[in-house]
Amino acid sequence: MIISNNGVHVFIFVAAEYLDLLDRCLNSIRDYVIDDIASVNIVTNTSIVRDDCTVIKDRDFWRLIDPDFKFRKLYNHNWYKQQFFKLSVDKYISGNALIIDAEVVFTGHTQFIHNGKVDIYVDGFFYTQSDLKFSESFKNFNKTVLDIDMQCSASFVTEAMIFSTEVLKNIRKNIEIKHKKAWLEVMSDFLLVGIEKNDDYTLSEYELYGNYFLINHKNLLNRIVHVSPQNFITKRNDKITSNNGGKTKWLTFYEQIRGPEWPDCDNEQDFVSLPEKIQKECIDQFGYNPDLHGGEPNQID
């Protein structure tokens, strides 16, 4: 069954810089999401504990989709990395995944599944603002990677959407069939130029899934709803740093190189507290420079 009636598995995605938004998001889900909640999972790059939640570390998730870290250049881009995780939640559950970014706050009672059909929320942001190049790069990516044309004049980027695990498997499989290579390799080919982002192609997991779903499973659509405070809002904090900076930059570096017996080190200033052998390996083998404390650790090519 594409859309099951067995509740939803919630997946909240939160980078270290966004942790202060997590509890607000969690509480709003518990207060306002009407669907039966089968599980709550938090995908994060830092060490946290929340009652009645399963915490999935980025590094552990990545090893399920790229066991040998072959595509570590993609791993270095946290924004894309989170999207690849969202497109792979079937590695953890089967059924309906309610994909949510930590900035989302539910403000009214919201039900996503209705008798085997789903509500999909849209927002007009990307198609009414001046940054047309950004929205065009979404279109270019979907068309080139999976022959998908935009099915809706509004944007699917609402940061809260039901992903069917069966649909996710088919998306990845169809990408590999079309390009005759692993789906992460296709992502790397189009999304990166060297280690930098390719401005001509931009992945949006919500745009990819939403448009694919309307083309292939429109009979399972209950309705398209414009997001509003009657359901949920995205409440960002302007003081939060980019996913590619600050604490996340350090964690991206450390989590790639750490050995199986290495302790957690969520904060760069705690580097000096690591065992001397680990400090030496970070410096000598991986090029970490403790004299640049607070700067940007080297990316691992």
C-alpha cells in the first residue's frame, strides 16, 4: 500500500545550530498533529536525548546510504545531506514518514492522511519572489534527473510533508535506471562542481517528491492545501548560522574522521580534551590546525 492507514512515523531534521527550536517543534506536533503517531525520530549531527524519541546521528544514517563514504563531498554539504536522508527514511521505517524541519511549528489541528489519501501542503514563495534563478534551478534538476515537469504553480517547499517509503524507493530506483549509475553518484554529478554547489541545479526533496507523487500517484492525493497559520508555520531564528558554518562545520569534519572508539566531541573547543593520540591523528593525518580554533576545519576530499 502506497499510503498506509497505520499512522505516521515522524522524522524531525535538526542541525546543531537549530537545537533551540527542537522542543517547540516537538511540542507542537504532539499538540496539533491528528494522525496517529507510530514513532518520533530525530535526525541530527549532535548528541541529544529526548523522551520517547529515537535519535539518529548523521554519521550513522550516512553509513546506511554510503557505507564507504565514497560521496563524502556530498556529506560536506549539510543542506543536501539532510535532503538525502529524507529521501532514504525507508532505511529505518516502512509506511508513512512525516518529514519535518525543526523550524516548523504546528499552530492548528492538522491531519495528513485521510482514508488512504494524503493532503499535500504548498506555498507560493519560490514562484512569487524575485529569485527566479533559484526556482529555475529546481526545475532544471527535476527535469534533467528524472524527466519531471512542475505539476503545481506553487511550491512544495513547506518543510512538512508525508513521504511514502514505497515512493522513495521508486524515486531512487528510477534515477538509477535513467542514468545507469548509483543515485548518489547522479546527485554528485549534477549538484556539485568540484566541492562547491552547482548553481544550475538545485535539489529540493519536497519539490522532487511532490511533483513525482502528483505525476505517478495523483489518485492518492486527497487535496492540495496552501499552508497557513490554521495548520503550521515556519518560524526561523535570524540569528541562527548557516548549516554549513559554526558547530555544524566542526561536526561534519569530526564525524567523518572519527574512529569507532573515539568519544563524541560536539564542540570544537572540546578538542583539547580529547585523548592525545586522537588529537595527534586529527592534526597529522587529517590536517586539523588547533591554532585556528574557531575557524573552519578542512573539508575531507
